[in-house]
Amino acid sequence: MNATRATLVRLAALVAPALACNLDKGPTAPRAPLRADLVVATGFSGFVCDVGGATWEGDADAAVVRDLAPSGVMRVAFNYNNRNNAARDPITGALTGPGIDMSCKLAQGTHAPFVAIAYLGVPPLLAGLANGAWDAAFAFDQTLEPPGITAAIPHIGVDNTYLVRGDAAFERVADVDAPGVRISVAQGSSPDIYLGRTLKYATLVRTPATPQALDLLGRGQVDAFAGGRGPQVLAFIACCGGRLLPDNFLIANLAMVVPDTAANHGGAGLQYINEFVDWAKTTGLVQLAIDRAKQGGSHVTAPLPPEQRMAFLQRHVARLVENGVLTDGQGNALTVKLAGALEKLGAGETEPAMNKLGAFINQVEALRDAGILSATQSASLLMIAQDVVARVVA
């Protein structure tokens, strides 16, 4: 068992007493700096790191760790009202889901353990943000983010539509936005924010979380429920009837978020998360996490443009130099190849650009074969670079 894994196991044991707490009320924000060996605070929720797949080795430098784990432990918040982020066991309080799977991999490569902080809904999560209770969170569509946070690149796209009674006259999404129509929605969710901006005639009825919003529909107090197509909705249909409209009013692109970089961060942590998310999508980790969660109506978001992905590789090389893994000369040789590829791509010279990226790949492999880069260090670079080449030349 490696050191990071062992630390995570110790943390899971330490936070076990928190499972008896009512996490629906949100955590108590820790005021004193946290130590990795003394994480015992009400509000932390248990979890298990058991997702397989590739290993992320992000080579976090001091700037990244200052942003993501200023206390020595990454405090990651989860809105478990949205099961595309996390789900919470009603008996044990333990969290599972895509956000947990991704955080386990992120922490493994960052060499900073993490604790999970559970919030039932967006409003208490934002209260935690105001109290400085977390360092990163799984919560929002990047285009709908509230003030005070900055979103990373999205990793999961979620279909959002209306659930209506079986005898309702609505046939498509556009039919629901009509005078006198009442729509229940979880307060602060992506559907709430989006519909609050776009509805012209219908009225939103906000509840603390999805179960209450569904209950309003079941009791006939609203005409439709706005949300995803996941297990909670399907379970409601199985027990209480109703039907989902065939089209969507929104595809919410969920992303990790950090406190506003302009106020609290230097930006290195967000850049690092962006590269990790790109890697997680490339290696299949995000799809694996979706499959494990059995969450319907969700998909991996489309890959980024190659220019943006190569910029991630440039920053990764810079961290390897900063950490002393590569010499200035070795780092410069890699950076020059990436810069050349970007220049050629910008000029519309696709084949020369991919040749230069191929030269970057060859050099990374040579550094691996020489024992300068480990297998996991090189793989974290190669998987992105090789995927860019494959997509551009396809």
C-alpha cells in the first residue's frame, strides 16, 4: 500500500464518527488549520476509494498544493442532491458517485489526502463557501455558476427536462412555459438557475432538494418537476406515475469549482484540475464513474480543442521542471516541441503540427525508458498527447 493510499485509509477511519451527525444541516466549517493526521471534525463524510482504471500522476508543485490543500488536506465539497456529483447513503452517511471517484484519483496524483464534506443542496454548499469550509467542490454547470467561484472545464453533461403527470397535456418542453403553470425545482440547482433566467410565463416553486420537489408533483401542488432523468425521477415514476417529456430544456455541463481565483487562489490549482479533468475524460475514468453510479441521462462532455489540451501539457512540463524531475534543458526541449505544434496548428498546418507533437511523444517515451520519468508520470502526459493526435488525424 503506497503512502497516499494509506493516508486515505487512515482518514476514512478518523472521520467515521461524523457519520452519526446530521449532515443534511451541513458541516461546521473548521477554523484551525487541518493536519492530515488529525482530521476529526463534524461534517466530514465517509467514503471508499475503490475505483479502478489508470493512475493520475499530476506532479503537483507547491503552488498547486497551496491552492488545493492549504491546510495539508484537500477539503472537497459535494452537493449530494445531484447524484451526478455524489449520492449519500441514508443510513451510514457515506458518499459514493462520480465526484468521489474523481477526487480519489485527483488526491492520489496530488499526494495530498482529501476529506469529503456533504451538503444537501446548493444553498448550504454556498454557505460553506462563504465560511471558507472547502477548497474545491462538485456542484455547478460552469455557465450558471454564482459569484465567488470559478469552474474548471466540464466533465459530465446532464439532460434536464420536465416530469409531468401522465394525464398532463404537455407534449414538449416549450408547452410547459405557459401562464398559470407551476414547476417545482431544487433550489440553487442548474435547472433552477437556468429556468429562473429563461421562463417567461410559468412560475418556479423552489424546494430545498429534489425529493421535496418531486413530492409536490406527487401531491398535485405543481404541474411539472424540472430536473434530470436519473434514478430518483425513475423511482418516482415507478411508484407514483408520470412521464418525462422527450426533449430537454437544458443540458447541464457539470464541473469542479474552486473559490474565486481572483480572491483566494493563484490559479495554479484550477489549471491543475483542468488538466486532471481532461486526463480523466481521456482515460475513461469519467465514463467509468458514470457507469458505477448507474445515473441515467448523463454523458461525458466532448473533448476540448487540441490547442487547449496542448497548453495543459505545457503547464505539466513546467511543473516537472519546478519539482526537479526534469532539468531546465529537458523541460525546454519538450516545451519547444509543444510550442512548435501550437504554432503550426494555428497556421492551419495540421500535419506538421502533429509531427511536432509526435516528436514530443517520442521524447517523453525516451525519458521514461531512461528512468527519468516514471511509468505513471509519463503516462499522464502521453495519454493526452496521443489522444490529441488520434482525434486530429482521424
